[in-house]
Amino acid sequence: MDRKLFYQIRLPRTFFVVLSGGALALAGTVYQAVFQNPLVSPDVLGVSSGCSVGGILGILFLGHSALIAQGVTFAFGMGTVALAMLLVSWMRGNKRYLMIIAGIIVGSLADSVIIFLKYTADPNRELAAIEYWLMGSFQNAGWDSIIRVLPFMAGAGLLLFLFRWKMKVLILGDEEADGLGISPHFVRNISLICATILVAVVVSEAGVVSWIGLIAPHLIRMFNGDDYVKNFFQSILLGSILLLLADICSRSLAQSEIPISIFTSFFGAAVLVIFLCRGKNRHEN
């Protein structure tokens, strides 16, 4: 019985948590490199909000088919980024900053839809399920979850791995990239799409997992600076460790499982406070 519990529940869950933490941290590293802003997270283009809309619709109308509901969640997450990119194509100005603005617009629209859907949901049944899903949980993670997400993670991760040196050049500036025959627009868009895929597949399976995509890359940047190639691998490792620790806490600190984002949000807030205090001390010295 113990062996069956380990191989069918504990092991796949741990493996999936490690994959998810690495994917979210890598996505955050890519977003921060593309926008050259250490406070940017994968939520900047509204992908989590878009996935949340799809997830809520799945709970409300597709509860009998988990696989279809997860597909809808993934599609909505990718759709929000596609809409943000479409808005940017209609705007004039610095595309990098316009992308952030478009993401805020699309994310706000998605948030308004989320509020409306929660308002219309049955408070005795559906609303509780929606709120729990929005807080994130790996309770239902298994080998089937890994099988569903691994092809997307592997494909997106491989493309980002192949583009890592181009992204490092891109951080130096568009002129340097153009001089080396690298298309900044193409590299940024492909990197953003791949990073969004990583976030969307995690959210479609586990719900919204906050802060990992922001804090893990930020911690790594403290030691490596803007060395994108080093940050690429180390952020994956740190993200996996942080999310695994949060998952252990969610399973161990109470009789029933606690949503994962409670711990990731607490840790993220604590880290930001430490950053602010260190910055204040350096300024005073």
C-alpha cells in the first residue's frame, strides 16, 4: 500500500510540482529579460487572468470533462497574449513598453470577466470551487497531468534554450542585435509566446500559482546580474525548489490541504520586504 501510494500519488505530484516551479521561474526570467524590468512577472500580459477566465468557464459549464476544461483554460491564456500582441500591432511607439500597457488592458478586461462570473456563480457549489481553483493546488496532480503538460513544456523550453544566446545579445540593445543579424522583434515575440505556454500549461492543471515567476528570477538576478544564460538554468532550479517547499507546507501544516498560493504569496511578500530594507540600508550607507 505504501509503495502504491508513493508511485501513484507522491512521486507524480512531486515531479509535477518541480516541473511547474521550473516552468514558472523560467517564464519569469524570459519576461524580465524581454522587458528589461526585474519587477515584471508572467502576469504582465494577462496570461494568468486569461487562464482564470477559461478555468472558471470550465468549472461552470464543463465540470463533467476535466480534460476539455483544461484545454479551454490553456486556450484562454494563450488568447489573452494573442490579443495583447494584436493591440500592440495597432499602436505606435516603443513596442516593449506598449506590450506592457496592452497586457494591463487585456488583464483588466479578463479580471472584469472573472468578477462577473463569480457574481453569477452558485454560492453554495460553484463559487467555492472557483475560489479554491484561483488559489492554486496540486492536489489532483498525477501521471496524467505530467503526460498532458510535458510536450508543451519540453517544446517551449527547447526553443527558449536555443534562443538563450540571442536573448543575451538582445539585452545589450537592439542595435547590437541588428549588427549581429538577430531580429529583435522576432526573438522577443517567440520568447514571449514560449514563456506564455509554460505559464498557461501550469495554470490549466494547477490553477493560479502566484509569485514564483517574479521572485525566483529576481533572487537569481541579485547574484548573477543580467547574465541571461546563467539566469536561465539557475532560475529553473530555484523555482522548482521554492514551489516544492511551498507544496510541502500546503500538505503538512493542516489536516486538509492548504492552497499553494497562500504560501507562495507569503514568501514573495517577505522577499520583497527584505529587498526594500536592503535597498534602504545601501542608500543610507
